[in-house]
Amino acid sequence: MTTGNELLLDIEEQLNSIGLPLMALKLDELYRSPDYLTMDKLDLISTMLEPEYKDKISKRINNRLRTAHLIGTPCDITLVPEFDTTAV
């Protein structure tokens, strides 16, 4: 029978092997936090997914901006000052 720590390491290894390293790190962080035992199951899943989701979406947006030549060019969109809506 496996212990909690052995199972945690096994799950982390599986997450890393399928390309979800941020989820593995968050699982480890959550497991060692004092709130782990009191967390709702959906909160636990949501908290584990959040960093991986944000990373994937950020990469996807950056790739689309790069493909549209809106990033990494002399007229980089990140260099455009924010539009002041109060001035309109």
C-alpha cells in the first residue's frame, strides 16, 4: 500500500511526463499547505489548473500576436501606450 507522500510523488511524476509541470508544482504546494484538508474538491482542482491554464493561454496569445506581426516587430503592440478612455 502506498503512502500519501509516495502517491503524491507518483502523481507529480505523471503530470510532469504529460507536460503539466506547473500543475505538478501547484499540487505539491497545495498538499503541503495547511488548507489542503479543508479545501473543497472543486477548489482543489481549480487551484491546480489555474497556473497551467494561464500559461497555455498566454503562450497561445503571444504566438497569435507574433504570427500577426503585432509582437516582436518595430511597431510592437506592447509599445503602444494605453488608450485613455477618460479623455474621450
